[in-house]
Amino acid sequence: MILALLTFAGLVALTPLLTRILSTRVFYLLAVLPAGVFVYTLTQTATVLGGGAVTESVPWIPQLGIAFAFRVDTLAWLLALIVTGVGALVLVYCARYFSPSEPQLGRFATVLLAFAGVMYGLVTADDIYVMFMFWEITSVLSYLLIGHYTGRKESRGAALQALLVTTFGGLAMLVGIVLLTAEAGTTSIASLVADPPAGSGVVTTAVMLILAGALSKSALVPFHFWLPAAMAAPTPVSAYLHAAAMVKAGIYLVARFAPGYADTPGWIPVLVSLGVLTMLLGAWRSLRQNDLKLLLAYGTVSQLGFLTVVVGFGTRDTALAGATLLLAHALFKATLFLVVGIVDHDEGTRDLRELSGLGRRRPALAAIAIVAAASMAGVPPLLGFVAKEAVLTSLLEAADAWGWAALIGIALGSILTVAYSARFLWGAFATKPLPDEVEHHSAHHAPDPLILIAPAFLALATLALGILSPLISPFLESYADTIPTEPGSHGVYHLALWHGLEPALGISAAIIAAGLGLFALRKPFARFQRSLPHVFDAARDYIRIVRSVDALAARVTLFAQKGGLPQYIGTILLVVVLCLGAATAFNRTWPESIVLWDYPAQLFVAAAMAVAAVLAARATHRLAAVLLVGATGFGMVVLFAYHGAPDLALTQALVETVTLVVFMLVLRRLPTKIAQHNKPVRRGRRVVIGVLVGVTMGLVGIVALGAREAGTLTDELARLSYELGHGENIVNVMLVDIRAWDTMNELSVLIVVATGVASLIFVTGRNASIPRLRESRARRQGIARTRIVDDPHTADEAPAERQHSWLLGGRTLAPENRSLILEVLVRLIFHPAIVVSIFLLFAGHNMPGGGFAGGVLAGLALIARYLAGGRYELGETLPIGPGVLLGTGMLLATGTAVGSLFLGADVLTSAYFSAEVPVLGYISFGTSTIFDVGVYLVVIGVVLDIIRALGGEVDRQQAEAGDAAPEGSGDEHTDARDTGAVPVATTAPVNAETPATTSGGRR
């Protein structure tokens, strides 16, 4: 089972690439995997039939008793066969249904296959938290599948609706799971059902919350409205998610917990009342639909209510009937959805008022639909009839109030089911006169015989399993037998096509006759339906709730977010002062003495930082303010050095330098002066807030220093670093070994930051590559692909300057933005800087340095190349995109994290190799070094991405803006050429550049 899930994950990762190669044929290849898992599940039949279970388990969080535990018993076996079997057939159907021009075909195939794998994991999971993880993933994947047609508003709305309803139900379910497992002391579903905790208010509450999640997933009242709206999805999605897979998750959970919790107070009343109401409401609404797909959708809602009543009733015979009905429903409803897809695909419409004579033109398709619809209506000899007979017999034997209520409700609902089944067949395939305003639809596509494979196979299975029902009865009875037979029962029920003349048969005959009579009176019945008011409309109530939440959010936003950025920051700082100030005021642990400084020089450094901070607050020019803020940062470098923290000092110095450069790049797009257009207001209030924040943070620091009660960890950290981490640099060993989890999270944050910065700058799309000198203006205009060359008119003017360029990108800069001294200096220091950065990377385990510091230094070297040579110099220096660096770095970091699992160790367990090597002497190399290399690459990728976005892309945008400006007009833009990231505005005419061709430049 675990291997099957890993195989699903691997094939899902390859699906986008395979789709680009195979187009729609990829679905045939993808279908092999669920088909193989179907066969694998069949091999477990002997164990399941004998009352046993196939189990697999891998510890995950042993402290909480959570493991990747999977268990296949009868119920899981049945659902696994449905999920994989129907999934394989739907994938085969997709190969004929979609055309190669289908938008986002690769994404659709990927998500659909992933959904099949996740559903298999859900029904086989034995740990309830692992099951819940799969449960929520199905909600996310269904959101993506329902919203496949992203250009359609109804698809996006339906996807969001399904996600919100099922996710909120899942949150309630999670609370119930936590309460139940806390009471039971186990997370194993098998143990929870076999040995439920003693009945109490907590257990009852937990069970009701779990039912809330199950009912929302299976679209029962009042959550039923999301399922018909989800018909905006492609038909294969409806056939799989909404007939055989996702909506079955809630039914599966009810069936799974019924043997242990059917006696819980409220279980039977909730499931019977809501199930019967859902069955009647869904069938009633189905009779009002003219869209064949919506007719089936409301019919599915009705059938889900039917299933809920039966599987949750809690007796042995109803459990058998419920398992049979679950299998029958998956077969006939998936078949009908696939048939509707074929009708829509070939005829161009699903409106039954616009269809006529299709049965004569497509007899094979009509025969398939008749078999499936007859099974849904409970007509012999189909599996649907066998299941309905079992339901009626089991409820007749229940002989209590809720049993009679369920029987009457199901009988009424079944009459409506027969009526809408007949209406479906009549609307889709009958020859009938069309209204005058409706033109006869000619076939949009030629019939494809191969597309009938999947629905034909399902229809044949419906027929065969009905006839052979005595043979499948033992397989399903092993689940039913987990519920003890009630004393005084009339015997043990077995599935069969013929049980003789019994009450259930008479009720079935009466239901079919009444349903066909109702269909015959469809016109007066439709008028009667239209005359009734809409008393209950959950979809309308959902829209009201969503709009109310939006309105409330808008009002709160309007109230809280006034005054611009200063107001936001002021509010945040006041909250900090109030919260931390209150906590500090109630503090009773103050240090006995305060050491103002360790060295007299620290006092002067602190004073300089304070002066720089005050001056930064009073500065009127942005550049001056940034430099003054940087002075406070470099003051911290000195303080770290005085306190014996060379790693922190080195990292702070490098980060502060990069931050200054980033500020400079941003300043190019901002006015030179602060508050140039609007003078600052409420200066006094800002001063007060600033003073309060400073005093509060100072007091918090003093209190924190005096609050230590336990001894220091310094000695223990030193021992752990040396003995376990094989390093003498405690800081670096902590980053890559002791607290590597935190470092992995910080790497993710860095990647998110880089992506966020790029998304703000790259307006039309984030390019994966960095521009190089091959990208000329001619290539940008689609004329030719050529290298940038010097203008022929200047060929004899300055050949030495052009032919002896120190940096290749320098030739693309305008003369006023080019510095030969800077080019020479950068050319001389770049390679030594890279060597030093690599030295810091590998020496950081025992000396100051590490992957982060080395990566920042390498990033500074790249920044220097950009400042001296412009954006094209970046492409010539490092001709790969930042995404490659970010991805490779994260892959190395996470690879070392999970690699230890394959060796039976915990995540991020480090391994080391130590040996005496000739010439080099003693060396020690560990997996933590590989982790540090990942950190190194991620940091370089982040810096490169930021330079590319705030530097190169801004240069390009400004160059295009300069191209669009009138010639000879002075404006406050940088030159139309690449500026080399020099943030100096110029009033020179745009056409005053040297006449070399640049990307976005002007000749």
C-alpha cells in the first residue's frame, strides 16, 4: 500500500512532462497505475474474505502515537476497488473525451491521477490523522479539478464553494478527531471502532463533529448545494469525484464508524432524518432539471442521502445492504455521467428539450444508459435492484420507529428516483417533437466507438454483479458481520436476485409502478412543482453568508486601515507597546544589577548608533536616511565583535551591505525626497510612539536578561557541537545540524521572499532566464537573433575602449553611467571573492563562516558585477536562472533531511566520514556539509533573483519608458540605456546615449 502510494506520487510528478510528449495518449499510460493497484487489491481478497486484514505501518510521530499506518479489511477493500477500478476507466475515457488542444491538459491529468492516489490512501489509512490528511487533500484537489476551466466564472465559483464547504466541515471533523483520540488513547481507526471509549458527553460531541465533516463531504442537507454547482467541472471529473470517489468519502466514514458508534446518542436520529430529507429534496429537485448533468447531480444528492441512511443505521443486514448499494451506485452513476459526457461532446448540448431521436442514432449508447438508469431505479436483474431489495428487507426487520421512518422516506424517495430515471432516458434518447424556437442539433463530432469502452464496462459490471449477487455476498458479508446480529432477528440475510414472494418485492414493484406513473404525469406534476414557493434554498443562503462576510470584512478594513502606511505601522507599534508593556509592568523578576558596558568603546558605538537613528528619522532625503539606517546596522557588527561573536559580526556585515544595495535599487523608483508631495503630519504623536517603543523594548531586554532561572546551555552546546556535530563552530553546527529544522523553514521563507519580490516587478510574467548579450533589440522585435555589436558610425572613434573591455556588459552602458575604474576593480576582486565565499562555506563548520555567510559574499560579488556592468553582465557572469539555484539548494537541503529515513534514522540525522588523508591530513565530511551547500545555493539564488528583479528588470522597464518618451524632453528618468544600477536621476535628453544597440534602448 505504501509502495502503491509512492508510485502514485512518482508518476504524478512525471505526468506534466509525459503529457507534453504523449498529449491525450498520456491517459492510457496513467490508467495503468490505478489498474495495477486494482489488481493488487484483488490479490488481498483471500485475506479479507477470511476476516483478516492486510496491514502496513511506518512510524511517523511516535510521541503522539501517529504512524503512516494502512489497513485493508472488507470495507477498505471494497472502496479501494471502486476508487482504482472506476479511476482507471475514467482515465481511459479521458483519452477519447479530450482533444489535444484542451487547455491545461497536463495539469488536469496530473491532478486527476493525484486524486486517485489520495482517495486510495484515504480509504486504506488506519491512522485517523493520516486519514484526515488525505481527506483535506481531496478537498484541495477537487477544487483544482472543478475549477479546471479557469476562464469561466461559474467554474471558479463552484470550485471555491466546494472548497469552503468541505474544508469547514473538515475543520469541525478535526476537532472531533482530537477529542475522540484523547478519550480513546489511540489514533488507530480499527482500535477506535473495535474498542470505542465509554459513552460520555465528550465522546458524543466528538462523534457529532466527525459526522459534520462526513455529511459536508457527501453533500447532505444543509451542505447539499455544492454538489450540483460542481457540475461546472469537466464530465470525467463529475463521473469520478461526484459519483465514485470524493462524495463516497463521507459515506465511507459513516460506514467505518457505524459498527462502534451507532449506539451513540443522536447518531440514528441525525443520519436518518438528514438522509431521508436529502433523498427527498435531491429527487424533487432532479425532476425540475432540464440539463441532463444537473438532473444526475441532484439525483446523486438524493442517492447520497439514501446511502447515509442505510450505512449508518447500525444493524448487520443494513450494513450488508449499504455496502451493496455503495458498489451499485458507483457503477450506475459513473456510467450515467460518462454517457452524458458523450451526449454533450457529440451533440453539443445537454438540454433534454433540445435532444430528439438520439436513441435511434446511437443504439449502443442508449442501451448502456438504459442498463445504468434501470439499476438506479431498482429494476431487476441489475445490482441496484439487489441492493434496494436488501435495504427494504433490513428496514422491515428493524421494527422500530426510526426503522419505519427510514422505510417510508426511502420508499417515497425511490418513487421519485424511478421518475427521474425515466425522465433522463426519455429526455436524452427518446424521439419527441422539439419546440418551435429550438433548432434540431446536428452532431458536433462524429461518434467515437472507443469512448464507449468505459461506460460499457461499467454497465456490464452492473448487470453481471446483479445476476451473480449470491457469489459476491460472502465478500460483503465479512464487513456486515462486524455488527452483531440483534437478538430475535429473523435470520441472517444474504444477497440474491430472488428471495421469493416477500414484502420487499411487493414494495419494489409498487415503487416502480408509482414512479412510472409519476413520469407519465410529468407535465401536471411539473406545473405543481412550479406553483410551490422555494421554502428552503441552501445555495441562496450560502451566497447571503458569503456576501455578509465580504461586507463585514470591507467595513472592518475601512475602519482599521485608514491613514496609509504610517497609520498601519503606528497601530502595530502601539499594540506591541500595550502588550509587552503590560507584561513587563506585571513582571516581578528584575535583574539585581545592570552592566551598562563591558568595554568603554561599546558606549561610543551605542551613542553613534543612537545618533544615526535620530538623524535617519529626521532626514529629508531617502538616500541619506538609508545610509544612516545602515550605520546602525554596522554598529551592531562592532558590538557583536566586542562580545566575541565573529560569526554574527560577519553575517551582520554582509547582510547589511546587501540590504543597503537593495534599498539603493528600490530608491530609483521613488522620489528623491521624503514627503516630497505631502508634508508629514502628527510629528508629535510619532515621536511619542517611537519613544514608547524604544523604552518598552529596552525594559523587555532588561527583564529577559534577569528572568533566567536555569543554567546556561553554553557548555552543553559546545559538547554537542564537537561530539555529535563534528564541528568546533557552535553557531554553524546549530544552523545545519542541531536546529536544522528551523534553517529549512528559513530557506523556504527566503524563497518566498525572492518570489514575492519578483512577482511585484515582473508584471507580465516571471522570466526563468537572465538576459545575455545575445538579446539585442532586433531579437526583441522578432527580426533577427544576433549579438550586440558596436555602432558602425563609431567604429573608428574609440576602438581601444571597445576592444579592451574589462567587463562584457560594460559596452551596453551609456558613457555617463560607465566607470572604467569600477570595472577594473570588480574584475580584480570578483574571483577572489568567490574563492573566499567557497572557503567560508567549507570552513564554517570549525571557523567563522558557513553556507549563509559564503552565499551572501558570493551574492555581493554578483552585485558588484551588476553595478559595474549592468544587467547583461549578470547573464554573462552566471548564465543560469535563479530558479535553478533555488531549486537545487532546496533539493540538497531537503534531500539530506529525508535521506536519513531510508537508513532507518530520524529526519535530519547527520552522518560523518572521518579519515586520515595523505597530504591533506585528517578530514571529516558529513551530510550537514551537503545541507550547508544547499543553504549556500539558496542564498545566492535569492540575491540573484532580487538583483534580476529590482536591478535588471527595472533597468529594462526604465529603458522602455525612455524609448517611449519624446526625444529631447528632459524627464526625471534614468538614461534609456542600462544604468548599471546607479540610482542617479538625470535630466539629459533620452537620445543622448551612445548609439549602441541595447535591449529596450534607442539608436
